[in-house]
Amino acid sequence: MPQPNRLTPDELLRQVQAEEEYARTGRLKVFLGYASGVGKTFRMLDEGRRRRERGQDVVLGAVQPHSSPDLDDLLNKIPVIPLLEIEHTPVMDVETILRRTPLVCLVDGLAYDNPPGSRNLHRWQDVEQLLAAGISVITTINLQFVEELREQVESIRDKRVHVSVPVAFLHRADEIVVVDTPTDFSVARTADSYAAAEQDEAARKLSQLRELALLLAADVVDEQLEGFLPAEGATPAWGTQEKILVCLTPRANAQRMIERARVICDRFHGELFVIYVGQSDLTADGQAALERNLSLARQAGAEVKLMTGQDAVATIIEFARQQRITQIFIGHSLNKSIWGRFTRTTVDRLIRAAEGIDVKLFPH
Amino acid sequence: MSNSSPIKGRLKVFLGYAAGVGKTYQMLEEARELKRGNTDVVVGYFEPHARPDTIALMEGLESVPLRAVEYRGARFEEMDADGIVARNPQVAVVDEFPHTNVPGSPRAKRWEDVIYILDHGIHVLTTMNVQHLESLNDQVFNMTGVRVRETVPDWVVQQAAEVVMVDLTPRALLNRLDRGVVYQGDKITKAKQNFFKESTLVALREVALRETAFEVESRQPATNAAGRVLVYITDDPSSIALIRRGKRVADYMKSECLALVVSPAANVSHLAPEQLKHLQKNLNFARQLHLQTHEIIGSDVAEHLVAFARQHGVTQIYLSRPKPSPLSMPFTKDLVEKVARLARDMEVTIVAERVTKK
């Protein structure tokens, strides 16, 4: 039996190449805010100052036009590469920064678009260039500027924004920090006014945004975890996040399973996978049903995996371990079974093999 | 005076994921801020092994003296909850929420002391790490190989008015560790071999972020409750993990969680004393986590379990995984099958204890 944690030579090679690539590029650190005025810029500048005090070469590549005595004090301690002004738009001077090659570049306000004709359309692409040149970047962004969250945030804030950064860019961050607002723990409130405050619309909106920011950070952190698992040869850690795997079989009530999986996944803010382990003897009807179910799975936003394997149970379990699945959903048809003559069905074997994974049974 | 105060104090939890992320520091900063605003703040308990920066923040804050407890001839000091109540400040600062008191203390757990203080209308600021949350115990064991003994039931944290995460990236935390800010001497090397591996810290941090997000979400106006979860309890130790898991899923689904024991005869007289002890332990554990427990009599476990579930509007049944050896409990193997067959209108979930590591 192959050792699940031992890498093949190809995997090893890829890992070494990935590590070399990693060593060449700069590190990306993101301060994520969910409301303005929470102090992202302060945190970024303060980290820049501390790094300078430790002897690192830090420059400020871009800063937004806000001012406060605290910020001014920090700004005086870090050399600034002035922004270019192109068509009345502030543009980061990537060329000068590349020539200067600092160890760390601070970039305030990641979500800026550059005017047409600039070397990059978006500031986050400027940052990509700095990283590729081996310059580490510390940057700030507000939740509403994350492309994939824009609609959700807009519905909470009731405000539209016109620039954005793809979430995939944030996923590559080496470090992400949610800049949390100092919450208002006022002790003067009475029970009544506290109840009133709970209904306070602004507080509710802020909570929703705060939750989104925490979950986004958790997703970024989960990506980092993926990076460790092979490198440290560690057994994957289950349970940092709920991940549900729905097993399709030709007769299973796929719709019910996928719907339930979606609901549970949403409550846990987890991830949804749907797997089908191929059978060669599918009838035309079976094939059509499978196609329908796969399309249901894709509509539900599941990551769909088609696999082949002699042993369906082994294939499912192996995939589940790789993906750190916490719950497996599978159909059963136990209505026809005769008490006392329970044979080792697929379901029975799956339950026995799924050590550490919940198995949820759905009748056909 | 125990019931003279109709308004309960509010609880604020500073949640972290490891020693050294700055929970106590942030809590004391808030205490100082409150004091500057003329709030009457006292420190009820402060962890004496704290870092110098943190100790400096204690200056100028009033402390309620600890209370000496004699246990087996030795002298221990515990927080004096009655002393705090007698002092009656507006806010009490209580470090190390999951702490277990020395036997002979008025209450077994510090979180029980805190509830007592809150009941007297005093607000409390407290600190804990996410790995001490009861429902995460098995997952944390799986991630770290450490079985955390001092836990806080989830419903206690749910009662907090606010949960804030004290966040520091694992890399920054490891830097602090290397600089000797968190521990000194051998403890640094030891810590790095165990808990303070970067991958472990990253995993715990993810759990803390998600938990804080859940705490934020669950304080929002509730969405409709959906169905009920039933956990089937026996005298087997696997019931513990099953209870944690069933309750956690129920909490996330905003469902009620029930626990059921089915015994073939009244007064569970068929059980050997040892089994009975385990069964009581499991039932008590369920009650501590605020599951509604029921005991019914019936010879056919599956039939009675499913009938009970149907009567009580249960939509999900949680069962332990059958034992690997068919000899241990011959009928358990068939229990899953029979329940699944009878409960075709419900979801049946089989939970395997998460004990794969070590």
C-alpha cells in the first residue's frame, strides 16, 4: 500500500521548485479592514517603522490622502517614493521602486485603478510586479473592494464602489490581519438601552461586515495551511473548516443530498465537494441521471470531481483525506435489506473506513 | 443580596489561539481605558506568569486580593468571587476563563465564578484561547495531539455580550517566542517542538477566526430554527465525542439538541456498576453542554430511538460508529443499519471518534 504522506519524485521536484520560486519572490502581508477609520494605515505604517528600527530597508510606495497627527508622525519616519500624477490620478511609481529595490515596500490602498496607458491597469498588478522582483509588500485593503464580496458588501452598506481586487490575489498573501475596530463596551448602558443598541442598524451592519472580514481571513489562512501539509509531511489537520463531500451514485437522491449539503455548508461557511466514482456499466438512463446530478452539483457551487477506481470506497476515502473532508453524505437503500442478513455493503464499508469523518446517510 | 440586582453584568471575551498573542495585554488596556473614563474597575484575577509589558499595565489598577485555599496540606490561591461581589465594582477583570479551581473552592470552575459575578450585576472582561472551547476538543486534539483538559461549554461563551479576537499572525508570534517574550529558557525550545509549530498555529488561528465569525453571526437577529438533533447515548466513551459533535452541528444549524438513553429495563438495572457509572458520566456531560436529556425504556433500541425522534420532531439522528471488533457489542453493528432503515424521513449521521493521531 502506498504511504499517503510520502511524496513521489515528481511531487518532490515540484515542491523544491515551488520553494525556490517562493524564495525568489517577495512576501505579501495584507491589513484587511471592514470599515473606514479602523486604523489599517496606522497598522501598516507602524509595522514599517518597527521594521526600519530593526534595520530593514522600508519605503512607502503609496499612501492615501488622509492625515492625522499619529499618521504624520509615522510618515516622517519612512522614506516616501512620491506618487506620479497621471491624468489627475495618483499612480504608484513602480519603476522608481524597482530601481531602488527596497526590502519592503508599503502600499496603502491596494484597490486603485491606474489610468489607461499605465504599465498596469490595477495597483494590485503593480504589487505583483514588486513581489516578482523580490520586494516584500505590506498593503491595506477594505472589504468592499474585494471583487467576489462586492455584491454582498454593497447590499449591507448600500453603497457602490467601482474598483476591486480579485480574492485570488489576497489568497496568495503570506499573512493577513483583520484590523478590528475597538468595540464599544460601554458600561454605562442600562439593560434597556443595550437592547435598543442591539437593534441599532449601524451596529448590525458593522457586525455583518466584521463577520465577512473574519471569514475572508480564515480562507486565506486555510490556503496557508495547504502549503504546510505536504512540506511538513504532516497528516492533514481535519476540522479547521467544515468540508462536505457528497457521493453521487446512479440511484442516490442526489438533489436532496446536494440541497442539504449546501444548507449545512452555508451555515458553517464551509466548502462543498461532489464526487462520482465511475462505473463502466451505466445504462443510458443512468448516464442521463448522472449528467443531471452533476449539473445540479455545479449549480450549487460544488467542486465536482469525477474519478475512476476499482474500489469506490477506497477512492472516496483517499479523496476525502486529501481534501480534509469532515462530513461524507451518501445514499443508502436499506429498505430492502433483511434484518439479520446484513452484508458488507458499500455504505457499511465506508462507515468503517471513515475514521474521523462523519458519514451522513440519505435514503434513496 | 444574590437576587437584589435584576440586571446581569455583561461579559466580554478576549479570544486568542495561543499563549503570547496578547489577550491579557489587550484586556488590561481596555480596563485602563475604562478607568480613565471613570468606570470603577478592579482586577479579580491576573495570571502572575505574565510578560513584563503586561505586568506594567497592572500599575494603577486595583486588585481584589486572592483567597487562600488549603488542599491536601498545600496552600493555593484562587480568585475570590465573593470578595469581588462584596467590593461591587462596575467591571471586574478576570484572566484565564477556563481555569479549574482547587477542590474545596466554592465553585469548581472559574467560568462558574464569572457567572456568579455577572449575576450580581458586575460586568466582566475575560480571556481564553479557542482550544478551550468544549465542542472543539476533538478537533483540537486532532490538530495538535494535545487533549485539552480545561474546557468551557459553548453555551457559556454564547452568553457573552461580545467576543473579540486577539489576533497576531503565527509568524509574528513565533518571532515573539524567539525573542523570549512569551517564555524563557528551555520552555522556548519545548514549546516549538509541541504547540508552537507554525502549521499548528496556522490551523488554530483559522479555527479562532471562524469561531469569532460564528460568535459575531450568532449575535445577529436569528434566522429560523431548523429541525432538531438527537444524539444517542450509551455507556461507551465514544458518546462524549458524539455529544460534542451533535451539539456543535445543532448550534450552527440553530437547532435544539436532545440526548437519549434507551435501556431495556427500568432503572438501568441490567448495567454493571462500572457501565452505570460511565452512562451517568456521559449523561452529565450532555447536561453540562445544555443538551436536553431523556431516558426511555425499551428492548428494541432502534425502534424506540426512531419512535422517540419522530415524536419529538427530530430531523437528524447522531450515532457512534460501530466498534471495529464485532465482539464488543454485537448489536451495535446492526443498530446503524436498523435506524437508517426505520428513519427514512430523517438524516442519520455516524460519527467516528477523532482519535487518529497518537
